[in-house]
Amino acid sequence: MMKSDEFAANVRKSAEDSFASGLYCAESVVLALARARGIESDLLPKVATGFCGGMSRTCGTCGAVTGAIMGMGLALGRSKAGDSVDPAYSATRNLIKEFEQEFGATECHVLLGCDLNTPEGQEMFREEGLNAQCAKFTGKAAEIAARLIFRTND
């Protein structure tokens, strides 16, 4: 049986590989978490696209975090009214707490130090190679989420 650390490392690598291939943060994380559960669908990156770039470059929550929340929902979310929301809510709170402890924030513009919705912010993003930071956020969010899913399903 696979251990939590091994499972989390595999999910992290999958997310980082997707990001390196050109998918963005939220797309990469939700896809990695879904694949770890044996779920394959072209719809997954599509539903995550608008969450990338801090909610479509609006300085909102980091797409890696929102992608992780969506991915955790595939494992821990409810299917019908009356089912408990507690597993998903608890995992989401823990994800946010751990991500903030690691990086100091969850908002895209705070993490990157620029507003991606402006030409100046986009230029800064390119010039300073901030894509590498996004790759770190993507991998770490996927890893944390995978660990939380594994722990909850134990």
C-alpha cells in the first residue's frame, strides 16, 4: 500500500509536470488530484481555467489553492443534500492554513508582489521570472491537498 508521503510526492510531481507543459496553476493541481483518484476528464482543466492567475487576474486567491480545493472536493465533497460538508470544509481550512504558513498568504498578488491584471504587473511577472514561483505554489498546493486527502481517507 502506498504511504501518504509517496502519494503526496507523486501528486506534486504530476501537478508540476502539467504546469511545466503549459497548463496553469489551478488547472494543473485539480488535474493531478483527479488523476491520483483515477478520474480522467477533459472537463477538469476547463472548470479550473477561470481560477488561474488569482481568479482570472483579479488579485484573488492563488489558483494553486483553488485548484487544490476543487481537487479535494472530488475526494471529500458531498454528492447530495444531507451529506456532511465537514470532511471537505476541514481539509480546505487545513490546506489554507498550511499554505499560508509556507508562503505567508493565499492571495495571488501578495504572493507574487504584482497585479497580473495590469500591463506593468504582467511585465514584472515576465521580467522577474515569477512563473517559477507559481510552479512552487502549484507543486506545494497539490502536495498538501494530496496529504490531506490521504489522511482523511485513512
